[in-house]
Amino acid sequence: MITIGIFAEDKPGVLYKIADIFLKRKINIESLTVSKTERKGISRFTITVNTDKETVEKISKQLYRIIEVVKVFEAEDKELVYSELAFLKISATNPLKRREIEDLVELYNGKVVFVDKDSILVQKVGREEEIDSMLNLLKPYGIKEVVRTGRIAVLKSEEKLKGKFEKILPSPSYVAKLELSAIKALEHAGRNIKGSISLAQGTPDFLTPNFIKDSAKKAMEKSLTDKYTSGYGIDELRKAIAEKVRRDNKIKADYKNVMVTHGATEALIATFMGVFNPKDEVIVITPDYASHITQISLARYGGRPVFVSMEEKEGEWVLNLEKLESAVNHKTKGILICNPSNPTGKVFSREELKGIADIALRHNLFIITDEIYEYFVFGGKEHISIASFEEVADRTISIFGVSKAYAMTGWRIGYIVADERVLKEVFKVHDALVNCPAVVSQYAALSAIKSGPEVPKKFAKEYERRRKIVVEELSKTDKIVLPKMEGAYYAFPKIKDVEDDYEFAFRVLERAKVAVVPGSAFGKGGGGHVRISYCKSEEELREGLRRLVEYVENNRRMSNYK
Amino acid sequence: MNKAKSEKRKAKKLEVRTKPITGADLVVRTLIRLGVDTVFGYPGGAIMPVYDSLLDYTDKINHILVRHEQGAGHAAEGYARVSGKPGVCMVTSGPGATNLVTAVADAMMDSVPMVCLTGQVPAQVVGTDAFQETDVIGVTAPITKWNFQITSAEEIPFVLEKAFYIAVSGRPGPVVIDITKNAQFEEVEEDKLQHFDPKKDSPSYQPIYEPNKRQIKLAGELINNSERPLALIGHGVIISGAQKEILEFLEKANIPGACTLHGLSAVPVDHPCYAGFLGMHGNYAPNMMTQEADLLIALGMRFDDRVTGKLEKYAPNAKVIHIDIDPAELNKNVKAEVPIVADVRHALQALLKHIKRRERKEWFEKMRKYWKIEEEKVIKSQISPAQDSIKMAEVVRRISELTEGKATIVADVGQHQMIAARYYQFKRFNSFISSGGMGTMGFGIPAAIGAKVARPKEEAIAIVGDGGAQMTIQELGTIAQERLPVKIVVLNNNFLGMVRQWQELFFERRYSFTYLLNPDFVKLADSYGIKAKRVKERKDLDKALEEMVKTNEPYLLEVVVEKEDNVFPMVPSGWPLDKVLLSPEGLKS
Ligand SMILES: Cc1ncc(C[n+]2csc(CCOP(=O)(O)OP(=O)(O)O)c2C)c(N)n1
């Protein structure tokens, strides 16, 4: 007897196709069981046949031809732990015989599971031979009915299951369809490559200023950080934030409009979950930060956002307002803008923001902003918060943070500024997610925000200098086209002749040892581009860019960068 | 023909609609997006919504109306084999779908990428024996690489993308997609639908293209150490587009290479390494050499019984390197010392780095000796016969000369098929198309239609028997309506020749129901408005063939050939290859 184990996608018709392969070779199936496995969407077939090993090998190869089949193994009994379940209904009209039957059942470790006036129902779990021999002994009493499940079997060694599921993603829910951000994937891949330089992740190389750390320490010493605070954050911080947004963002906010969050990331996901229903549509102006896309998909139970891509015109990213408006329909409920934009480095102009505001007003939409890079604008550009336009102040949810402004990415503090009626709803999600933001970080953020815009402005100067380096280095090749960089600290150039930027990014990492993020990760319009973070030290930045330029130059003639 | 390229085929620009559209529209738009430019089909109730949409996209998709669904299937096969793109056909439910079945099975056997869309009754009544309902999924499950029933419009893009991916990737094959009528009527928003990503959405099916490096190294060593190697060139060489690689391989290693039926034209016949055509009616040299070889290098072929003869006696002295993209083919019929799962082109590229040139004078000497024997004993009398009646072989050879070996030859099934394979001197890669695995009579005429549509600039000549011709003769209507300059040569022996040959040799000449009373092919063609001519005597043959090749119109040429001629050499079924017969005399001993 040979046992064949088959793992296959749980789809209609698979059994039919499997059975057909045995039929074609006229092989009788001795037993067959099918059931769910530890993986959602994958079932396991256990089939036993009485034929030679060679034939079984051929059969299992053909089983692989069935598109839905993932893994097949063949095993002899000695390689398996196996068993089946049988129900035997024995005639027992004579009460004297009952006792004998029960003894026999006992002997075989069976179980009497039901008795009536003329029969006994026995349940037996065991190997086929055990069941057969028990059956033989019971025969004289009169067998009325036998039901057997057929064999189920487990391999003793894992060896034959190698590679079983390596091609299958875990799929507990729609979450499995979401991608882990390409930024993280590359950062991760980069770590495994010796001597590689990462221009992938946007973590500034600055350290948190000491005065901020000191105030955190002080708060700890005073035991201010030992207990939960209000989920909205401590009042002093909320007030400082309100003042900051009135001064720097021209948003007419009171501390009641402020909620402190676990970084801008939490602020965004809480907002999406707080204001959108799964069927609502959210328009995302792309290319856009990949996590936004994931966050919206999560809030929409896996439904994707609706993308409106900007157009690259004469070295500038331009938003086509008509196109934006035409994406609005009765299901649309909000527009997300990242300003200054990650990854394009675009800073939206007053006209563009006005246009967006008008559309939101006309169609009654929320506006959600991610303004984490608010202080980093260059070449005389001005950062405008859309919530400063009074007509849309009530429908705008503005999100900021101290991570980039004060080099505090590790402290995880962000904040939301919004109309109280909206904030109340977002708070419910926030409360469920984090209860309250880490208190020690709140005190650190407090001293940061109270110190005013000097620190971020100093950083901005330094970024502006590095921005020049990017222009300088990338202009050494005509294979890379760099659009204007107005803000944030990202360059988002197009690499000529690159079709598959994912493949390109991985190849650059492998061959040139520099990590950049493939543009496709940022949604529609990002294809063929890569994102470069220039918040790195000058030395690293120059070397990383040099490697990139050298790589594209060396591969000029190879269209797909093999 | 380049597979990687055809897979990467960029979607044609087609703006995505944000307003709801019908499933039928979506089917057509998805086809266009997937690069489909030609559909062979036949309408009917259950597919009418899609047909209605087709009318709006006639600038992007060329629909060719056949005369019978089997014709659509074979035409799609011809199209696919010439272009390397999946052939697409579209038919209605019930009889439409069952008429297509032969062609689907044919494509399965010959690894032809094909996507067949069949209409189906509305999902609500599936399973109730509704009018024109057939369980198409059940019927085609054993003869498709994959099949699927679409019951709602939102599945359309995902499933069609998956279908095309499966059809062309790995070992190509036919995919049947059954679309219920309600799904064709349903309205959906195109931009909201899910798309298929082969990396993520196909957990189980992941074809392997790259060979295992260690196996390649081993193969290289075997080749370098071999004194009498023989490469067996199969369909895989053509499918993978290894046009350059195969020649480089044979030349660099200095190895003779023989072609299977579907491997023909992979190597030009005048190439010094070309050893000939393998199998039952193949050339003498490669069959004899197989038995003497110390190494067989099987490239994208599957050791069909028509190639191996008696398995137990096959290649007794040879080690075997077997390269195929389908793992199920390895060790299926012939045990391989070095099995390699890979795309042949990729494998050859890898192998090229490991092989060294080696003189094999004696081995090539032997090959030429065997060729001489066949020339003397078989070929001469076939192409320049002494008797009056015309032989199939001389017709084929004349066509070969007139077209300089560069036409696409589409053969039907029978004696004429073997003769075409043997006597046409192929000089152009991927120029021989025929039904191999199934041996489907009736394949020739419709497949030639598909081949012509795919490569309109190149001559497509169908070589068919009087029996097979009549199985799909109605497609003359398609040729006429499309004004396709397909050339058809009917080699008329008034017999089901191949069967008659077997009756003569193995059934004591008892001709049981193999004689045919034929129509007047010339008049028949004429009734469709197709130019036609009949040749009965050798003196008229050249002129007629020249006229046929010269015209830029559909043309049917009937050549009345010797009635009871036989194809030789022959390895009778179940005989070892070295017992190949050069004439019927051999049978007596
Ligand atoms: C559909 C189908 N039916 C039957 C056969 C069996 N068969 C193989 S060859 C052949 C004879 C073909 O006769 P014809 O088309 O006149 O060609 P010839 O052999 O005379 O060249 C037959 C009947 C087949 N291959 N396909």
C-alpha cells in the first residue's frame, strides 16, 4: 500500500482532476480523505493505492500538472503515522452475547458509542489491519453495517514536505493581499548585503537634540510619566500644539481640536478607520507614500484606494484638477494629500490646494493631509496647510508629527488637528489602538514644540545643502531624469529604459550595493522611478549616488539591466 | 516566437473606464489589453453579448468567422504556433463547445497555447439541463491545462489574465474559460476590479525556467566525454525560441542533431550537424544512430512511442540527458541519468558555457554512410520515380525547391504528412506545423488559415490528403470570405492512405473501408470562388505548382498521386528502431 498526500487549493473541481489522473492509468483508489489543513484555502487529500512505486512516482508528477496542486508526497507505511475511524454496527439481540461483544471491543481499544435493543454501535480508531481483525472477530455475531473513513496519515519526518508552503502566503484575511512596504523590503534586503548603502528608508541621520532628551528625563524623575494620561494627550502639549499650528500653519485651532498620537502613522490609520466605511472611496493623489495606500486598504477591509496620478511635465509634478474631480463619484468620501509629498518632493501650490478645497466642497468630501515634512521646503517655496482655508477647515483632518521636524522618529509622537465632531470619532479608534501615546515621549514632544521652529529650520538648511549634492551627482548621467525637488527630503527620479523598477531596485542593490525604493511602490505614476532619501550623511549620500550613477552608466546598452 | 517577450507583451493602451460597463464589454476590453488581435469564432445564443461588444472594437480585434468550431480551434492553434502568442477562440455553449473539443485536446497534446472562451447558460440555470447546456468544465478538464467557469462579471479580468498566463507560461497548453450569460450582461466598474499577479495569486503553479546549475555541469561533463552523442530536438526548442542557441550548441560541441516531428525546422536541413527526422517514418540515420549512440541529449521532447519504437530496446548503449520544462515528462518513458527541469533555451545557454568541441569524425562519417543508404534505397526512387504515376514525395520536393524551403508548411495527418515532413527541406525556423500527439485529421486546412493570419507576408501551404481535406473542407468558406491567400495542395490517392498502408503490410491487404469516392475538388473550390487546378500527369506538375506559388490569392491544387504507395523507411509499431524497414521486403523475413 502506498499513501499519496496532496495539498491543493480548495477550489471546486480539484477532486475531479485528481481522480482523473488515477482513472487514466486505471488505478483503483483504495481510500480517499479530504479535509482542511493548517493553511486557509489549502486542503489535504490522502489517497491510498495498491500499485508499484514507479507508477506512483509518475502519478505524482502528473498531479503537479494540475494548476491547483501545491505539493505532493508519496510514502510507504513505515514512513507514516496513520489511522482510520470505523463505525461497526453489530447485531446483539441476545443479551448474553452483548457482554462478549463488549469484551472484544474492549480488547481492541474500541468504544461502544450507542446501544439499542438489537444492536451495538462500536467506534474504533486504528490502522486498517486492526480494524480488519476486530471486524473478523465480530463477524460471528452478525455485522449489520460498517462505515470507514479511509486513512489519514502524517509523515514522521518533515523531509518530504520541504518546500511545502514556501510559495504560499499566509492568508488569514484580506490583510494577506496587502504588501509589506517595498521600502522595508529593500531596507531588509540591504541589511543582508555587506557594504551596502541604504538610500531607501527616510530616517534622518540627525540625533534628537539634547534639551529634548533632558526634559524627558526630568519628567521621568518627577514621576510624571508613570501613569496613563488622557487619550488626547496631556493638556500642556495639546495647548502647545494648538499654538504651533496657529503660528506656523495658520490653522485656527484650539487645544480641543488636537489629539496626540503614536506617531503620524497611528494618526493616519485611526483617521481612516474613524471616518471611512469599508465601501467608501478615498482618492489618493499619487505617487504617494506606500503606507498610506496600505492604511486605506486596511480601513476599507482590503478595498483599494482610488488613485489619481500627477503628471510629470517639464521636470515638475503637476496635479490635474479636472482629472481629480472626474475620479469623484457617489461613493467617494475623502481625498488624501501628502504635502510636501513623499516620494516626489512636490510642494502643493496655493492654487492647487484651492482647487482641491473647491472639489471637496462641491462633493462634500473630507480632506486628510499628511504634513510630516512641513518644515522642509526649499528654493523659496512656501508650505501651506489646506486647513488654513477657512471654508474647508471643518472638513480637513491635518496630521503632523515631531519625528522628522525634531529628529525624533524613535519617540513616536504625531498629532491630529481637526474639527471636534470629527476628532471624537477618530478618538474611538485611537483609544482602541493605543489608549494613550507614550507619556515620556509626550513630555519630550512638549519641550520640542515649545522650542519653536528653530530646530527644524536648521535641519531644513542642511537638507537643502544635500539636495544640491543629489542634483550634482545625478546630473552626471543622462540616464536619470530628476524632476524638481521642492520639499521633503526625497528625490524621485525617472530611470530611462527601466520597465520593471522592482527588478531594477533589487538588481541595483545586488550589483551596486545601494538600496533605493522602486517607484511602483508609490502607486500609479511611480513606475520607472526610484525614490532616494537624501537625509543621509554627505559621505554616504555621495557614495550611494555615485554607485547608482555608475551602475546605470555601465549598463547603458542593456535595456533591462541584467 | 520569443516566449519571454510574448509573455511580457505590454498591454495596449486602452483607457480604463470609470463608468459601469457590461461583462461582455469587459471580456473584449480585457482581451485587447492582453494583446489579443485576432479571435477565431462562431456565435450563438450563450455568447451573443460578447459578440455584440466585439462589433464596437473591430479596429482592435480581428474576428474571423469559421465554418465549424473545430476549425476555430485548429486555426487558433496554427496562429499560436506561428506567432508564439496564445490563439484565441470564442464559441457558444453546448454544441459550440463540444465541436471545439477535438482542437482543445489536440492543443493539449502538442503544447499549444490557446485560450478558448465558451458561452454558457446563465448561472441561475446551470445544472438544470437548460437549452444548449453542456458541462464544458467537466468535458474539458482532462484535456486542458486549466479551465474555469466565470459566473460573475467582476471575475473577468482576473480570470482572463490568469488564463493567458497559464496558457503561455511553462509548458504551454489550452485553457478553457466558460462564461455564463449573466456574467456577460452584468455591469461592473472596470477600475475597481482585481487583477491577477502571477507572483502572488498562483501559489501552486510556478513554472521553472532556469536549470539547476549542478545538473547542467553534470550534463556538460557527459557531453564532453561522449564519443557518439546525438541531440534529440523537440518542440520545446521551437517553443522556447532557441533558434540561435540550438545551432550554437550543435556547432560548438560538434554533435549531430535529429528532430522530432515538432522539432522539424529547428535546424536547417542543410546544416552539417543535421542528422535528420526521427521516428516511425523518420530518416534512417538518426534512428540507427540512436541505437548506437553513447549519449542522448533530449531537448524539449517527450520520448513519444512514435519516436522510441520498442522501449525496452531503445538506445541500449546511451546515457540520457533530458531537458524539459514539464517535470512530469522526465523519467516518464525513458530513464534519464541527468534530468533537467528548465526552459530549453535557458538550459542551452547555461550548457554552452560547459561544453568543449570534440572531433567526432567517425560518428559523422557513420551518419553520412546511413544517409547514403537511405538515398539509394528510398529517397531516389521517391523523388525521381521511374514509373508514370506521380509520387507524393516528388510533389513535396518540388514545392520545397520552388519556395526555397522557406514556406510555412501545414500538414494534415496521414501518409502525405510523413512525406511532407521527410521531403520538404526546411530552412526557416518554426516553419512546420502539424498535428503530432493527436494526429488529428482535418487539422491542416484550418491550421493553415491561422498560420497565414499570424504571418500574412509568408507563404502558408497546407499539404493535405483527400481524406483529411474533407473533414474540414467547409473552411474553404472562411478562406474565401477573408480572402486569405492560403495555398492548399490535396494529394489525392483515393484512399485513407496511411490506414491502407497498414492494411497492406499488417492485415494481409484486406482493404476494409479505406477506399474513398471523392468529390471533384476543383469544382468544389470553384463553387467557393477559389482558384483551383487538378494535375494528373507529371508534365503538368511544375507549371501548376509555379502558378500556385506565384498567385497572391487562395489556391487549391489537387494532385492525383499513386494510389497504393507506401511511406518508407518504417519502424513498425512496437519494433526496435534498428529494425527499421527500408522497403516492404523487410517484413517478410
Ligand atoms: C480524426 C481522425 N480519424 C481517423 C484517423 C486515423 N487515420 C490516420 S491517417 C488516416 C488516413 C488519412 O487519409 P488521407 O487524409 O487521405 O491521407 P493519406 O494518408 O492518404 O495521405 C486515418 C484514417 C485520424 N488520424 N484522425
